[in-house]
Amino acid sequence: MEEFSGYPIHEPIAPNSLSSLSVNSETLQEQIDELATFSDSPAPSVTRILYSEKDVLARRYIKDLMELSGLSVREDAVGNIFGRWKGYEPELAPVLTGSHVDAIPYSGKYDGVVGVLGAIEAINVLKRLGFKPKRSLEVIMFTSEEPTRFGISCLGSRLLAGSVQLAELLKKTVDSQNISFSDAAKSAGYANAKGDLSEVFLKKGSYSAFVELHIEQGPILEKEGTSIGVVTAIAAPASIKVTFEGNGGHAGAALMPERNDAGLAAAELALAVEKHVLDSGSIDTVGTVGILKLHPGAINSIPSMAHLEIDTRDIDERRRNLVIEKIHQSALDIAKKRKVILSEFEIVNQDPPALSDESITKATELACQELNLTHKKMISRAYHDSLFMARVSPMGMIFIPCYKGYSHKPEEFSSVEDIANGVKVLALTLAKLSLS
């Protein structure tokens, strides 16, 4: 008995606990499908933007499910939703699990959602088992993991991690319709009259552990036929804005040797980004030029201005920052060679990567072994709320396979079997952490 999930001998757990661990997969899939109907785009796509009408309906749905599971529900000033199952030693720091349910335009119905609905079901699994938590177990639905409305990703978890800078920034942040963050939050029933978001901040150690269940958003687990990914580290992005300014001119009349083409400078820098990333020596270093805008944007006009936005990521912060330095030097060299002006090179954000806590990865691996599920250690190249929760408590993530690695598109899909496996591993991991 003691061996199974670390349960103390005095706990009222049946001897056949392991075999009786069961997930109500049919109901869970129905919940995923129903949540997907709260969308501003037609099925099979999902669009659910922060503080929109559909987002508010989705929040109500999540709170109702939490209450049906017997959880004590509360919300903070930006709408992070918490549902707590009180442990028999409630003075101990609780164990937290969860994810997000907001969705970028025309995306899928599994990203984030599996980690919220799956977490609620993991609690139900343990309750059906007769488990009694020592540390309280808590489910969270984070506010705005996606940057869709206000251009800020992981908004809720950044604030929970105590970002004073973000709390100040949000006082003057507006969306594309010039609606302030404060007004949008109030329209959804959040934010206090003073606009003070410091009450959202969590003290370090508020939780003993945080675990997030998530679809992989990559093809590795499916290709290898592996059931579970145990995440060891989360790569973090640095975002860079670059602008070149040239002279422009008529595409036919201006002679080639005399041109100061800002567009070609941008094209050359885009290739330099690829070179510096590949030269890093690690497959974990990635870089993307996701935005490239030319002015005036006419086929018969030489670009007088070019704007790029670059995303570069790594689990090694030093290696990623070295790539950024090389990109900057290339931008300077290209501007000089092509006789254009480098008018902007701004590092917008430079978040540090996060490492999973060894005690959590070990608990997850042991859960996989006890459930006879294949697993592998892997990194997350996408970043999640877990990245910021690592600043509050020890952190870990559990990945499940998804079809062809698709995510952020309507074709996003994970099977009921894979979701059930993830929920079982999460439930067992939470039980172990609760009793630690």
C-alpha cells in the first residue's frame, strides 16, 4: 500500500487502487466539444478572445464544472479562476494544476483546454478512488495565455508571478479597438475600482508544486508511438523588432548600383537569423522572422522602409542571447553595406527559460511506470503558463500526443485514449505531490 503513489498506510485506499483508476473519457470529450461551441468562429475552428462574450461564457462553464466536482471556487482581479479541494493538512502549501481556455482566431479545441478540463477530471478520478489529499489540490484556469487581444502572452500567470512592470503597463494598454485593458476587464466582471493588480501577485512558495497537462504541439510523441512526454525544460522566447530605412524610388528608373533598398536589407537579415540559429550547434535553438512589412508596399516602388519582427528561442538562455547579439551585429553590418539606416533594433522581451523540478519529473515518471505507459523526457519549444509559474513554485509539465503535431489550427486533435492516459498520469502525479 505504501508503495502505491506514496499513500500513507492509514489512508482509506482500496487494495486494487491502481486497477480501479479510471477516467470518464466520454464525458470529458463531451465537455471539450461543448466548450468549443463558445467560439466567435464556425466549427471546427475555435476563436475565444480575452473578456469577449464567448470567453465569459467559457469561464462560467469552467466554474460550473469546478463546483460540480466539489471544488471551492474563487477568482482574482484579472480572472484567473481557482478551484480548491481542501486537504487534511490545509495549512501546507497546496499543489496546483491547470492551463488556459482562451484561443487565438481560427484555432483548435484542445490547446490549453485539455489541461483545464483534464485537471478537473483528474480530481474526479482521485475522488472516485477514495483518495484523501494531504496538501490541498487546486485547479487553475489562467487568464489570457494567448496574446491575441492585448499583445501580451501568459498575462494571468505573469501577474501571478509578480510582474510589477506588467501591472503598470496594463494601466495604459489598449486593444485594436482602443478599449483599455481595465475597461475590458470590468466589462467581464473583473478588476477592482482602483485598478490595482498587485493583489494578483503570489508570494514565492504559495504552492508546493505546479503541474500542467498539455498537448505536445509537436509531432515527436505521435511519430515515436510514445504515450507521455515528461517535460524537463521550457524554452523561452526573445522578441526583436528591427527597422531599416532607405531612399526608395521608382522600380524602373533607379539604377541598381545606386539603390538603398531597405527591403533587401531585411531579406538579408532574415537569412542571417537562420544562419546564426543553425550555427548555434544545438537543435534546441530556433529562430523565426514572423513579420516582414515593406513600405510603401507597391510593386513598382523600391522599399524605403522595412520592418521585421523576430522570435528566437532556446532552453539555454546564454546561447539564445548570443544568437541575439549576432543578429544585432548582422543588422549593423547589413545597414552599412547596403547604405541604409538601422533605425530600430529593440529587444521587446527576453524571458528566461525554465527548468522542471526534478521531484515533479520523478513523480511523473513513476506514475507512468505504475500505469505501464511509455514515456520519454523532452523539452517544450512552445512556452506556457508553466514558464512563469516556475517563478512561484517548483514546476513540471506532462505532454500527450497530438495529430501530426498540429496546433493553433482547426485540425488540432488528440484521441480520447491519449487524453485519458494524460489525465491518469496527472491524477497519480498530483496524489504523490499532495502526500509529499
